[in-house]
Amino acid sequence: MLKTVFAVTLTLLVIIMSGRFVKYLSQAASGDFAPDVLFLVMMYRLPNFLEVVLPLGLFIGILLSYGRLYVDSEMTVMSACGMSRRRLLAYTLIPGFFIAAIVGYVSLIVTPSGIQAYVDLLAESRSEIGVKAAVEGRFRVDKASGRVTYIERANRDDQTMEGVFIAQPEPIVDGGRPLVSLVTAAQGRFEIDKKSGQRYLVLDDGVRYVGQSGFMDYQVTSFSQLDQLLRDSEVKTYRQELDGKDTAELWGSSKLEDIAAIQWRISLALLVPIAAIIAVSLSKTDHRRGRYGKMFPAFMIYMVYLVCLNAIRDAIAKGEWPVFPGLWIVHIVFLLLGLILLYRDSMWRHWWLSWRRRRG
């Protein structure tokens, strides 16, 4: 079982990391951050992926390994020798609790540090990126500000650019017309103000046009040097800001979103043994159905479990669900489901014998 869990977890992790790598690679190619921090970004995000993949790896590993034992009739032989489902569950929960401890450690300690380091790395990269991420001969669009830039040539040695073109919408003041500014410059470079730490684009020997398309009243300004403040888009999202907080800070907070975040981190560890119980109960199969016969319904139950946890977390953060029972009600429901599925045969036999006695 452990070998199967390791193989499944590694496979899922490679698939997820490959998809993220392609996404980050495209962002680096478009100039969102420097390419030399790409592998550091992947390393910092790895614990965040592992805490979700590892419980799923255990769940699928139990289904595959125990399903093979049922199909090969080995589980039947062990049952005839006195191996009860209760003892099988006990043997399964021993590595299950060990994996739950690993997931809890990663979720409570490692992942917050990794996400915070990831956000800080991107912020530092974007503030110091300069000409490293400049893309020659391509129009680059910043969706947040609507700014369009084009660079004819970029010199990485002296951190300068040639043939700079910038077009961006101007702020509308007092219901005025929507204006657009166009700037062309012979040379440009990035500079960081030492006092404020803000990043500026410094352009030399250029012309700035301000006006509205279709109108002739343009403002034309020639300049020898123009400094433009670059307001980079926010790196940290709302969820990353919460997930990057230290667990001790969340524990003493009374904010609903912080309480939802700490319950989520603990829930990832509680998910492991409950998912193991469900997997053991659904792993029973036969030759006709095969070892993959119950994979789809089992996987759907696990997905519903995870989606319910995520939905309740968002509801707690928005005040739409009480802090207590909070996420714990989802664990109780699926724990009862797993126990019912595990002992449904014996429960049915007990009910049938009781009914026959009453009839007799």
C-alpha cells in the first residue's frame, strides 16, 4: 500500500507541478517576473501542492492495493484466517495517522512559510526586474492598468532599452473625456528610488501625446527626460495573504477569515484518516467488477468531501456559516459515511436476523 501511495503521490505531484511550471514559464516569458527565480517559485509552492496531493495519494493507493488483494482472492484467504475488517482498518490507520501527521506539519508550518516566501520573491523580482524581463519586438499588455509597451531593442549589459513605445489610458477627472497618452522615446531604463523604494521608468529624448481617438486637440510634449512611476499589479491575492500568515497568528485571531483558515489547515490533516476509512470500505470488489470497479464512485465521494470543505471555509470567512460546528460538521458527516459503508454488510445481517427472530 505504501509503495502504491508513493507512486500515485509522485505521479500526481509531477502532473500538477508540470502544469504550474508551464504557467510560470509563460509569465516569465511575458516579463511578469525574472526567469532566474522560476525554480525558486516552484520550490516555494511545492508544500502547498503536497498537502492536497498526499491525502489523495493515500486514498487512491488504498483503493488500488486492496482492490488487487480482493481480485486475487488474497483478501478472502486472509478473512478466512481471521482477518476482520476492523483489524484491516486498524492496520491501515497506522500509516494513515503517520501521513496525517506529515500533512498537518506541512499545512500548519511549512506551507505558510513557503507561500510568504513565494509572495516576497515575486514582489522583489518585480521591483528589481528592470530590463531582465524586457521582451524585444513584442507588444506587452498589462491587464491591470491597460498599459501597452513595445521595446525595439534591450541591452542586458548596461540595463538600457532602445526604441520605447508606451500607450496607456489616462485617469478620467470630473467626468472628462477618456484620454490616452502615447509616449515614444529613443532610450529608456528602470530606476528604483532609494528613499521610497518605488520603481520608475526613465525615458530619454522622446515625445508624449495626450488626446482622444477621433479628435484633433492633442497635447504634444517633447522631453529630454521623463520619469514614469510604475504601479505594478498586486502580487498577493486574498487567499495567499491568509495562507501566508503564521499559524500562531491565526490561532489568536477573532477574524472570521482567520478562523476559517486555521480550520482549513487542521482539516487537511483530519481528512487523511477519514479518507482512509472511506477507501477501505470502498476497496472491496470481486473478479467481475475488477480492481477499478469502484474507482469512479470513490473518487467522486472524495471530490465532494474536498469541495464541501472548501465551500464551508468560504462561507465561514463571509459570515454565512457559524464558526461552530464550522468545518468539523463535514468531517463528522463523512466519518459516519465511511463507517456505514465499512460495516454495512454486518449491519444488514444484524437487521435481517433481528427481523427473522421477530417474525419467528
